[in-house]
Amino acid sequence: MESEKPSFEPFRLFSSSGSGFLEQSEPPLPPPPPCVEVLPSEILPSVKYTVEPVELGGLTLLKGRVSTQEVFTLSNSDLVPGKYEGGLKLWEGSLDLVKALSSEVRNGHLSFTGKRVLELGCGHGLPGIFACLEGAAAIHFQDFNVEVLQCLTIPNVNSNVPSFQRPALQVTKCDAGTEIRFFAGDWREIHMLLPYAQNIEKDLNVSRGKGLDAQYDIIIMAETVYSISALPHLYELIKKCITPSHGVVYIAAKKHYFGVGGGTRRFLSIVEKDGVLASSMVAEVADGSSNVREVWKLSFK
């Protein structure tokens, strides 16, 4: 049963000494692929893409279906760390996040109008598509795999945003004026490519009096906190991308990912230890289809 809370409650994680989390080692990963921008024209028409509707509490979005075997030559695999991070599967957290964002908008707690939005680990990109349909000024989709963006994310945007065009340009805008761009790469390096993230070159420009571009107003992400080793990199990326003072982050994920050690509570312990962002629960989902799932909001203290 889903419980959406119109007012946010402060979150305090219990001390690490009594957390009960098991430390789990993860095997070393291969070097990440280079970070690149994927143009809307770079879809792979050779990959079979079929569309089906997804009903989300009064909202209908379209999602594609492609074969993991065809795209990655992997069968029956949700993810292969360092090679394929599960972006072709529609995870429950993505649907939870769209529902929570829709509720936040209806209740007047959130507005995407005119905002710069970043979806991390986007996969199907349904939360980012929702932000686009709600009037975001810019929506940038990021995934680890180029192939996920080419075979699924971009086609899904095409299916849900009728005015979305596909010219061979770096920046594509729909009729509403939304800037829609796609970026692939590892969280440790992708900030060097994202237009509204801090990096050394931009910092140097600030010191020379050129000013720093505004950062993202809203960051959204679903099912991104499963890997313990990736959590610090994810949090550092968030801090480089989010606009100080008024930026907000929405996270949807399982409370615990059994077998890999990650989860919302593990990630929130990092947030709490840093002391910069406050966390509050937006929704909890315990429908029996998976482990308990949660949606959290992070905002500056």
C-alpha cells in the first residue's frame, strides 16, 4: 500500500554502530567507457523497439521494450557491473518516482515549469519525460550505457513528446521550448560533460570573472543506489550538479538491496554524515511485489 505524505518529516538515521548493515566487498570493475553526448539522431533503428502503455494513477506514458540479448548479447541479465547497469529493464522505482512527482506537483510542493532537470541513471527515462511534459526548461538524461540511450531512452522521448524532433544537432528543443539532451558515462567523470555541473574549467572561468553557469534545479533518479561502492561517487556528483540553496533531489529505490548491500538507508547515511542536505520521506511502497520501496527528497539545510 502506498502512503504519500504531503508534508516532509526530518530524517535521522540511527548511528552506524547500530546500523546492522553488513560490509560487503565488491569485485574490481573494468575501466568505465568514455563520457559522451548522444545525439537524438543516433538511435539504432536496427534494434527492434516495441511500444506499450504504462498506467500511472491517471497518467499514461508510453514505454519501449527492447531485447537485452540483441543490444548487449546478454540473456536473462538484469545487470553486469561495469558493462551493463540494467537500463533496459523498467524497474519499479521508476514508476514509484513518476507517481510521487505527480503527487508533489498536484499538491503544490513541486513545479517543473522553467526548471533545469537532470535524470541520473535514466534507463527508460519516464521520470524525465514527465518533467518535460510538466514544462521543464531543460531535461538532461544520463545513463551509464550509450546503447541504453540510443535504443530506449531517445525512442521513449520520441514516443511521449510528439513535438520532439530528431535533427543531428547537439541541442534539441520541443515546441514548448524544452532543451532535451542525452549523456552517457560513469558518475565519477560525467560532471565534466554535463552543461550545468561544476568542473575545473568552469571554476577557472569563475576566477577569471566569467561567471559560472547555473546548475540543475531538480535532480531525479530511480534505482540508482544498489551498489555500495558507487554511492560516494553518486553523492559527489549530486553535489556538483545541484543548485546551492534551492536545488532539490528526488530518489526512488528499495530500502535494502539484499545480496549487494545498497539501498536508500545506506545512501542516506552518507548524506547525513556529510551534513549539507536534509532528507525527508515522500512515499513508501510495500505492495509485496519487491522489497519495501521508498521515495525521498533531499534539500539544502
